[in-house]
Amino acid sequence: MLVVPHHGSRTSSTPSFVAAVAPRVAVFSAGYLNRFNHPRPDVVERYARRGATPMRTDVMGAVTVTLGPGDAIDTVAERDRRRRYWYDPPRAP
């Protein structure tokens, strides 16, 4: 599990860095609609291509990671756990 450096900026995660670290989960800590456009889409894709599950706090809210025995990693996104009604599509009348 890796908290991606510098919110996933363009220069934060070179291909060689991502290959060397090889995380299974990559957490991008970024603010919603931040003015720097972090994380950069190409950086998120770079981690995904290497097999990491990307988790973004700007989209998912707080992310809880529990490391278990052996290789067990459990992740929970707060917006999935306590979904707000305004995230759901309108109901048919």
C-alpha cells in the first residue's frame, strides 16, 4: 500500500519509481476540484497499469486501509460506507 507522493502530480511518480515500489493499492490524497488538477490522469493510469488499485480521496472521501496478517489488505471508502442520498440517481415517480 502506498500513499502516492505529492497528491499524484505529474512529476511525483516516474515509471521507474512505480515499478520499483509496485504497490497493490495506491492512495491519492487530493482535495475535491483542487486547482492543481491532482491527481493527474496519466499518473493514476500509470499505477493502474502496474496492477495497483487506485483509491482517490477526492472521489471516494476518506480511505481506511487495514493491513492484515500475511498479504491481506482491506480498503474501505467512506463515501461507500456512509453514502449520502444526493449521490444516488433520482427515483422514478
